[in-house]
Amino acid sequence: MAQSSSAHRSGAPIPIPDKLSVQIRINGVETTLNIAPWTTLLDALRDHLDLTGTKKGCDHGQCGACTVLVDGRRINSCLVLAVMKDGASITTIEGLAMKDRLHPLQQAFIDHDAFQCGYCTPGQICSAAGLIAEGKAKSVDEIRELMSGNICRCGAYPNIVAAIQQAMGQMDGKP
Ligand code: FES
Ligand code: FES
């Protein structure tokens, strides 16, 4: 059986603050949030920063619609609390384009018609940026395997893989 904490043993209630201050860098902008400690990173982005490009699909780590880059690595933002990422640098779909030039993955998704409803697309693109930075996927099968956490209910998978292949050839391992 798990040990209870000393606070529990003493019978004293554990104080939980209503709000905590979190400092994060979002798409290159230093940002301070005062949020409830149980706020997920996904809800912080969507509800507190109006960055609604990041989508909520399942809200429990099974669809990949909420994928963002944290310090360059792809994560499901529904599975982490914002307070756990205090001090981190976060890139969302809104931060990928370079001024008026689309990110190579965004352009490739257009070129290959790699979406239908588009709901999964921000997560697919952020995940693909992380995948390319990881440098592990060399073949179509490896792209499919390493993108398997991103579900597309419209079944646009062949076009998504083709788009990633195109961008991979242009990005040289950069996110
Ligand atoms: Fe996060 Fe589905 S909304 S994985
Ligand atoms: Fe509709 Fe992927 S384009 S879920």
C-alpha cells in the first residue's frame, strides 16, 4: 500500500492555492500566466491565451490533436499541467510560420492536399516538425510508425505522409 504523506498523517489539510504564476515563452513571446494549478497546458493555450489552433480531441492522450512543441520536443498538451512547464519554450501551430512565409510543413500540407476537415492538422504539423527534428524517420514506414500518435478521422494518411516527405527534404532536421 502506498505511504501517505506526513501532512496526511498529521491530519492537517494540504493547502492548494487557487492560482499559480507560470512563466512560459509562447511562440517567442515571454508570457506570464496566473492560472489554477490543475490547468492543462492545452487549456492554458486555448482558454487563457486564445491560441485555439491547438485542438482538443480526446483530452486524454489518444488522438494527438493537441500536439505542440515544448523546448523543441513534441508532446500532447492535454497530458501535462501548465505549471509543469514553467520556464519552457513552447511553439504552437500559430508560431511555425515565418512572418508572411508558411513553414515548409504548412506549405507541404497544402501542396499534397493533406487534410479534409482540418481538425487534426495543427497537431499533425507540430508532430511532424518534432519528428523531423528527431531525425529518426528515414522511410515511409518509419514516418507512419512515428506519426502513429496522430489520428486523422478523415483518413488523409497517404497525403500526410507525402507532405512530411516533401518537407523533410527541405528542412534538413530543423523544426
Ligand atoms: Fe490530447 Fe487527444 S486532445 S491527445
Ligand atoms: Fe479531418 Fe484529419 S483532416 S481529422
